[in-house]
Amino acid sequence: MKHLLKKKIIIPVIAAALFFTTTAFRNDFFEIAKQIEIFTTLFKELNMNYVDETNPGDLMDTAIKSMLADLDPYTNFMNEQDVEAARINNTGDYTGIGAKVKTLKDKLVIVEPYKDYPADKAGLKAGDEIIKVGNTLIANYKEEAGELLKGATDTPVEVTYKRQGKTQTATIKRAEVEIKAVPYFSMVNAKTGYIVLSRFNERASAETNYALRDLKAQGAEKIILDVRANPGGLLNEAINIVNLFVPKGQLVVTTKSKVKKYNKTYYTQNEPIDTQIPLVVLIDGSSASASEIVSGALQDLDRAVIVGSRSFGKGLVQRPKQLTYGTQVKITISRYYTPSGRCIQALDYWHRNEKGEAVRVNQENYNEFKTKSGRKVYDGGGVFPDVPFDASNNAFIINAIVDNDLIFNYATDYYYKHNLKDVSNFKLTDTDFSNFKNYLKTNNFSFETATEKALNKAFEAAKNEDLDDNIKSDFNTLMANLNKSKTSVIDENKAYLLELLTEDIVKRYVYREGLYDYYKTHDDKIKKAAEILGNPSTYSGYLR
């Protein structure tokens, strides 16, 4: 008994000793243990004594998300479905219907069917609204409805969907779906190759390697690498892609963290494909993370000319940590720095404004760095292109139009009203833009700006103080002028909105592959890239 008691005492003492030697917990162990105990007792009392029935899972989900929201948007709790989605994103493989699908409360919307995959073969098109899968109504399904479409290879799934108000059914035979990191590559002209890199999954560098070799075999002496709208992915894949164009042993990125083991310096590990071939990288405001490592490193090394608009500005690195019951937490563990030493993180989540919002790093606070040849580059606001193109002038209103699916839904309506046989020279007109603005009105597009919110709040306060009669006329005039300003913003962004509409409409007729073909002859950034590459002195001038 005495021997057994000794064991019982020794084991927890050893465990505690090990716990205290863990760097991350050494200083905060007692505070962490105290807060966990407080939360545990609160959670138990709440669920036992609250006046109405509670759902412990929902309460905990809210608690976790609220806690993480105070950090940054990339530190996330991942349930089993999220973990599976992350696996698909990293590997590019899953079994399903072969379509990009958006989950809404009462339906699943086909955003994009992939060419020659099951959904496409079954006749489904972008804009179709799936309301029932098998015998399960989406409106009554409480779990992640998109999971209903997944299943074993060759198994059928019957869907009921609405298209332009008519209800139809289709049987789709599931299949293995491969999401390519490089969905397209081809020659732009006799000597210039074009590679689209849409994600950084486990095959990104291998597929880029293959595309580069293939294009060189076709006669490419110059390359355009397009990472526009690429949200990023695996860090090592970004390093390997840079390695295709720079020598072995070259510094690409450095990560810095409060935990020493995460402080790492990453160098290229392999022999390159071509260190001399002239290269242009296309970026935009949706190029993030690994896309910024590639474009930022190639810019710092004077290895490529960067064309487009300022990138997103995500200079943070995440790592998933396994939890219980198949869940994970993805934690921001470090910041990354390009070869010149700059961190391109644009939003400061650690010094928020009085509203609790992350603030953009002020341009006055940007720090200057130098590329390999001494060109000036800056941190704090994404990667700035060497050849800039304007993005939208008012991201808030334009994003509201996109987020409310008004571009997507207009493209759906356009597709069913216009039976186009050839889109190779497709171009929207001023009349089309007027029709789109009318479409916004008829679909009750409304976007309340921060200014409107503040004015409405002030007017409500005036009502409560019986002062509204004196300022009502001025208030109405201000609101009318604000609405005119919003209309003006839409007009100011005409070119950008027509670009978004054109992209979505062309894709309806010729899929994503056909859209890239369309880009080769119509996209201003690709034209500019080809022009730069076509003039050696212009190209080298940007890199000096």
C-alpha cells in the first residue's frame, strides 16, 4: 500500500515537472489553470441551472469563436468538417460531384461546375439551386449540407434543384475530383508562356514545374506567372516555386515567433529549372500569403517584374494543432519576412481602434527596404507591384455587391437571356452597365456605410431628446447626398465592375479553361506583361 501511494504521488509530480519545463506554459501555468477552472465551473452551472434548455455544443462553439475572434481571423477552431475541407484544400483530392458549391440556409447553390466532372455531365449549371439531396430537404438539414453531395466513387446521388424558377431533378454519379493547382497553361505568343497558379496545395510546385518545362519545350523564352486571386496555402510549396527560377541555397523567407522552435530560415533546396528566363508575376488584392511569398521573394531578388495591383497583405504563418474528437485549432505562430527583411502584413490585429477593428498600417509608418540590386521596396501593406494597375476605388461598396451575389446572379440571368455561340470577342456595352445598375435597384441592393450608420445613430439620439424637428431637413439632405455618392462610386468603378461581370459571364459559356483563353487576348495585365517581356531594355529597366 505504501509502495502504491508513492507511485500515486510520484507520477503527478513528474507530470507537473514536465509541464513546467514547457516554454510556452512556464510563466502562465497557474493563470491558465485558474481560468480553465473558472470556465469549467461556469459552463457546468450554466447548463444545469439556466431557465431554458441549453445546447452545450452550441454554447461552447460560441465561446471558442468569441475568444479566437479577439486575436486574428486566421487563428480558427476547426471541427471535423473543417479539418476535412482543409485536407481537400491541401491535397486537391476528394470524391464528390465536381463543382464549387455555396451553402445557404435552405439551398446549395452551384457556383461553378468543373468541366467533364459529374455535375457537368448531369447537366447542372452555375446558378442552379439544389433544394433536396435524395430525400433530405436542405431547409430542414441542420448539419453541413454540402457533405450530402460527397460519397464513395461511382455511387449515385439524386438532387432536386431550381433553375430560373423551374424545379428539376438529376442523378449524379460521384467520382474522384482532382482540383489542380495549375488549372491552365499555354503560349500567349510565339515566345511567351503563361501559367495560372490558383492555389498552393501539395502538388503546386510539381504542376508549376511541369507547366514551365512544357512551355519551354514549346518554345517559350519568357514566362508570365499569374497568382491573381490565389489565397495561398503551403509554405514549402511557395519556396519550391521560387526555387524553379532562382539557384539552390537562396534565402526565400524567414519566420519569427515568440516560440524559438518556430524561428526558421528557409532556403531553396533544389537545382532550378531556369534562372535567366525573363519573368513577370501578376498579382492583385486577392493574392495572399504564399502568393505574396512568391511575388515578394522574386521582387526582392530582382528575379521578376511584378504587375497588377497591391496584394492582400497577409504576413502571418499558421500551423494546425490536433485537439480531441477529430478537431483542430489553426494557430498563428509567426510572422514571415521576405529576403529583404520586410513583413508585408497590412492589418494590425493587436492594436485595434476604439471600435475593436483591426487597423491598416499607415503608409507613413511603412519601412523602406532594398532589393538585391538596391531598388526600394516597402513593408506593411502587401506587395506593391513594379507596374501598378488601379483596383476598385471603393472596396466597401464593391465588396458588398460581390458579397450579396449580385455579380453572380446577374451573370446567371444574362446567360439564360443570351444564347451566345462565340465569346472569343465578347464585350459588355454601356447599355449592359445601365442594365446592371437597374438590376441592383430592382434587387434592393443597399449598403449602409459607416457614415450612414453614424448619422442614423445621431438622428435617433436627437429623436430621444426631442431635437429631431430642427435637424430633420438637414438630415434628409445629407442622406440623399450620401445615396448620390454611392451611385457615383458605382459609376467610378464601371471598368472594374464590367471586368467582374465579363469574367463570370464568359465562364458560363466556356468554363474556367475557356475564360483563361479569353484572358490571353483581352486581359490588360496579361497584355502589359507580354509587352514588358517583349522589350528586353524595358524589362531590365524595371529590375535595375
